[in-house]
Amino acid sequence: VLGYLEILQRPELLDSEREQYIAQALDATKRISVIIRDLLEFSRLEKSTDTQGPCDVRTVIQQTIQLLEPQSRFQHVMTQVVDRGGQFSALMSEGRLQQVLVNILLNSADAMAEQSEEARLDIELLRHNGKEVLVISDSGPGLSSDISDTVFEPFVSTKESGAGTGLGLSVCESIVDMCGGTIRFVSPVGAGGAVIRIELPDALS
């Protein structure tokens, strides 16, 4: 950003060049913002007291989809919610569940960005052994075996250098764990795609 601002001080710049450098400086500033936000979130989680619910899982899913669908990275993504019925009230705050979902869904959208055909993102909602279960699957390339076991560790990322901090899924795991739930990557049957399974305590039991 500093370099771009120094260039912008040059009086001989063309208007088109000036617009280009301003756009690049804005992009770089946005990346800085994401990195700082993720680092602060990661460092504060242990002191957080706002993780407990309960919340209506269906409502949070719908709100999250409405929040993300207008973004450009979701324009080619077909999102489907598969609801197995029943009451879905999880022992997690609405804000924290939405934070977890946003992180996961954005990762899926990024993973499917290069697909020529329509990308698919499915969210299945069901109950299992007294738990509220969310199974989130996408039609992306999936994860290689060498990273699938470490994907929830801090600073592990499948994105290109500079495109992410590798903290999003680690923050998700910390939030889910503090609520007494579990989150894990599930190797899908067949080729391609990534599947994440989240199990949360039932607030009604």
C-alpha cells in the first residue's frame, strides 16, 4: 500500500494508471483488514463468553445464505438446503453459528471459483444421537489426503499465498468446541468435493 501511495504522488501519471494503482492499493488494504480481523478473532476466542445459545439452526442457515448470495463469488453457485425435519435448536449463539457457516461457505465458494459448470453447495440438516448435525458439501476439487488431517490447524491453508490466513477453519473449530460440539472433514465417496460435518448439542434436550 505504501508503495502504491508513493507512486500516486508522481505528477506524470496518466488517469488510467492512477485508477489502476488506487484499485491495487484498495485490494491490498482489504487483505490487510482480513488478516488483522482473523488474527484478532483467533487471539480473543479463549476469552469469549458469547458462544452459548440457543439458536434456531434453520433460521441462521437461511440468514447466512441471504447474506452471501449477493456476493460475486456466489453468482455461479447453486445452494440447496436439505432439511430432514424436526426441531433444530442448537446450544450455540446465532452470531457464532453464522460466523462458522460464513467461513465454511466462503471457503467452498472460493474452491469452486474455477469450475466451468455450475457449482453446487448443499447443506443437509438432520438429527443424530441427540445432536443437531449440519453436513456441508460442495462440488469443488476436494482436499488432498496430505492436508485433510490438518485443515483445522492454525495457519493451514489450501489457498494461494496472500489469499488467506489459514485461520478461518481453526476459528470455526474453536467456536464449535467451546459449545460442546465437533467439526470434521469427511472424505466423500467418489472423486471431488469437500464435505464438512458439524455436530452441535441440542438445546431442547
